Amino acid sequence: MQIRFEKKLEPSRKMLFATPILVVVLTMILGAIVFSILGYDGLGAVREIFLTPLTNSLKWQDLAVKAAPLIIIGVGLSIGYRANVWNIGAEGQYIAGGLAATGMALLTHNMSGWYLLPLMGVAGMLGGMAWVFLPALLRTKLKVNEILTSLMLTYVAIQLLNYLIFGPWKSPTAFGQPQTVLFNDWQILPYIIKGTIVQAGAPIAVLIAIMAWIIMSKSVFGFQVRTVGSAPNAARYGGFSENKTIWLVLLISGGLAGLAGMLEVAGPFNRMVPQFPTSYGFTAIIVAFLGRLHPIGVLIAGVVLAITFVGGEIAQTTIGLPNAAVGLFQAMMLFLLLAGDVLVRYNIKIVRARRA
Amino acid sequence: MNIDLTIAIIITMVGASTPLLLAALGELVVEKSGVLNLGVEGMMLTGAVVGFAVTYTTGNPWLGILAAGFAGACVSMIFAFLTLSLFANQVATGLALTIFGAGFSALFGQSFTGKPIKLFKSIFPDYLTEHPILKVFFDHSPLVYFSLFMVFAVSYFLHKTRAGLVLRAVGENDHSAHSIGYSVIKVRYGAVGFGGMMAGIGGACFPLLLTPQWVEGLTGGRGWIALALVVFSAWKPTRLLAGAYLFGLIATMEVYAKAAGGGFRIIPSELWASLPYLATILVLVLISMRHKMSSSAPACLGKPFISSN
């Protein structure tokens, strides 16, 4: 007896949407088992990481704060991945965006007015785009693999951050702490619900996901991206320029990652600090896949991953689970999702072995 | 430049190159079989933390290296199962493996953070390792000699043995290899496992050879540089040796520039620290300008193999 895989003519839509749900449930079961084996309270870990953030209404605002950057970056990445363009250096573009926004904030520090935040937003997007410019140029001109170049630049972005806040941007009043000055009141995101920590980042994230959904499903650009990704020959025949598509999707993903960086530095941080790289850019890769590279899926997946982040913090204080455990849960989720893809694309048949 | 400094730089350079060389050699074999495993960084982190933990607990670095190789091979099997048996996307699965390795090593290594071990130094007698000139040959960790041996072992295996020929055939034309009776999937499982072992041992070089402690994210992206080196080498083990040593030299320059001070101070240390990553990009550019990468890459690289019967 042997198992045989037969490629389906078309990916199963039912499975496409069912597998992510199945994957989250399986991650909880597998996680409970693995963490019990590792000597932790496995069931407690799953309860605290996946359920407490939902049942405890005090934690909902934390979810909104954490989900926003994941969704914004995830939407951008998913558009690129649709076109088979693998930008995995979103973390670097996020940092570059945060730095560009910080630069703008420092430049306009003695000014006031509503226009300061939009200026910082534009700076953030341009910063993110600048960080993806080189990978895009090299990919389109010289066919240099964008995976490695975008990732290498992430490490450079971290060094640049350190250089700036230990050097020229260091606040003179921070008693030697490596950080910039606090942004002024016009440079900090407004709170959208009084008395909570939810700032403008959350509604912007929802808006971006909806806009991306409309653009990807209704516009020629969306069709172009999907065709270049799934049928490059047909795209060429149809007159879509592959290089132009690569440029566009990279600039979009870099710009969105940069915007997320701006929203973080002008939001929860209020200044640039060494702790700014929070690996949102890497986690957003999981978000993009869990959301099936669909903007609305990414929106939901962003909340799911935010739950694990918030839950990880809860589990740290309540049952003493190390924070790194969350990363393991997230990786397990991605593994299971990739394994589940086989159900989407293949018919699995069990057949009697034939002697050759 | 005086001779003592030159020798000191060479010894540091060789040490810094060794983890890159080991991990890249493993990945070279994996890619020769037609599989692209982007999880090198994750497997290196796994090897680094397991190698540290076993060395710390047993006091025996040899056991640490064995355990690191074994751990690397184990986690590589997750990748192999997903991509070879379930046809999952190799790029995404490799990324997942890196995220997994980062999470696992951070969790597993937490109780070992800040604890010291002894560096795994040369096992030659003192009169050789302390000799002002001869130490350039003898003052190296056994891991260094192992990595050099593996360059020639891998080269010999790929080009002079039957098994190596089969592995290359599987990477160049999987369906032909299958039709004359070789199991494509088995060969690729073996290659991925070897790559995992080498990445694991490469990871163990960090605590055993470079910084005798465990900190989160110890490998600092060197796994990705190893991947770039494979491209740089045009899939040739001996050219890989040159590439790895070139990168080791760049990493060493950072250390010595910081120590030397003086004129080097003009360049901020962050720029020195960025150099290996910028050099990687530069190298990728130079390669693609010189020749089309596709000409030397294994023809089936990254494509899943689905047997038709």
C-alpha cells in the first residue's frame, strides 16, 4: 500500500480557507503536547497564549496595538509574494521607515501643526522604499536574488539605528541613555479611544487592508500581480512588464513596512530607542502566509499573531513561560500551515502497491 | 605590518571563517541535489545552542559537536518532510525553519545565558601552538581542520564517487534520475540531512570557537551569508573555501580596527559591523555581472519532485 498525491486541476477553495483555522487549532494541541514534554505547563501555556487575550477584555487594546504593524507589513508582503517576489527584509524596511520618520521629527521638533504627522508618515514610507530600492534595482537589472539582498540590508539597518542613537541623534538630556529626545505633542499619534492605549495605527491598518483588497481584486494592477506570479509566460504574452511589477510590489511592501515603522515610533515609542527592532517584519511573513496572501486574510491573521504576542506576555507573568516560547508557537503554526497546503493542492489517494 | 600581527590576523580570520565554511559546504550539497533550504540560519542556531548546552553540561566539546551535528540534522528533517514528502514551498518552509530555530534556541538556551565554557582550542602540543611562526599552522581548533578536510571530502564525493554522480544527476535532471531507477526523494532526504548536520556543527563553532557563551541570536545572520557564499562559489567546494576566508577576513578587520583605534576610528564601528552584509550584496552583484547565475546552478534547484508512478 502506498500514498499517492495527484495534483488538483485547481486549488480547492474550501481547503484554502479551512486549513488556516485547522492549523490554529492543531497548533494549540501540538503546542500543549510539546510544552508539556519540555517540562512546562503545556495546557496552561495554550490557555494563556491563545485564550486569555480574547476572554480578558482589558487585553483587547493590546491586541489592536500589536496587530496594527503586523497587518500593515503583512499586506505589503502578501502582494509581493503573490507576484513571486520574496521580500523578506521587511524588518529592515520597518527600521528604515522608523528612522526616516524620526529624522523628520527631529528636523521639525520646534514646529507645531497637524501637518507634522503626515510629513513623518511620508518620510517613513520613503525610508522603507529607500531600503528596498537596492534589492529592486539589483533584481530587475541584474537578476540578483531579492531574498538575500533584502535580508542583508536588515542587518545594516540595525547598525544604522545604533550608529544614529549612540551618535548624532543621542538626546543631550537622556543622561547618557542611547535614545533620541521625546517627540513633541504634534508628532505623537492621537489616541482614537479616550482612556485606552489604542492610537491611530489600528484604524489605518484596517483601512490599508480594505484598500488592498479592493485594488487586488478589482484593478488591472491586482490582475497583473497575480498573473506575473502564477503564469509569468502568460503575463509576458499579455504585455505585462515583469520588471515593472517587481518594482511596484517591492516599493509597496517597502513603503508599507516603512509606514508601520513610522506608526510605531510616533505611537507606542514616542522616540527612537535601541529596542525599536521588534521583529514585526519577520512575524509579518507568518501573517502573510497564514492570511493566505489575501488582504482580508492578513487582517485576521494579524490579529491571531497579535493574540500570541499578548498571550506570551501574559503567560510570562502568570505561569513563568519564557517569552521565546511564543516564537516556537508561531513557527509551529507556519510549519503546520505549509504541511496543510498539500490538502489544498493535491488529492491524496491510498493505492495498492503494484510490483514494477 | 609586522609578522606577529599578520599571524594573529590569519588565525582570527580562519576561526571566523570556519562556521561559514561548514554551513555553506552542507548547503552546497543540498543545492546540488536540487533542493534550496533557506533554513541554514535556524539550523545553525539550533546547533549553536545544543553544542553549547552539551559542552557546558559534560565539559566535553567533542560531545558538544556531535550533539550539534545531530540536532542540526534532526531539525533539517522537518524541512525535508514538508518539502519532499508534502511538496511544500521550499522558500517558505526554509524561512519557517529559521523562525523555528530562532525560537527553539532562545527558549532552550535561556537557562544557559551568561554561563561560561572553555573555547575548544588546538590539541597540538604547546611548542607548536606557541611557536611564533609555526602556530599559524597549529594554533587552530580541531573544528578548523575538520572544515578543511570536509572541503576536500565534499569535492571528492561530488566529482569522484558514484554516489556523488547520482546526487548531481538528481539535482540536474530529477525525472531522468528517477526513470533509471534512483530514488530522487531518498537522495534529497540524505542531502538535506547532511546539510543540517553541517549547519549544526557550523553553529556550534560560535560558542566553541569564537565567543565562549550563549546569547540569543548568537549566529547574527551568518547562516544567510553562508547561503550567499554557495552562490558566490558557483557550487564549487574549493571556491567556497576562498569565499569563506574572504568573509572571515572582513569580519576580522572589524575586530582589529576596533582594537587598533587611531586612523580607523574615523570609520564608525557600526560601519565595520555592516561590512560582511554589504560585501555579500556586492559579491552577489559581481557574480551576476560576470555570468548568468543560471548556467552554474543545478537545473532542478528549488523545484519539487512529484513522481508520476
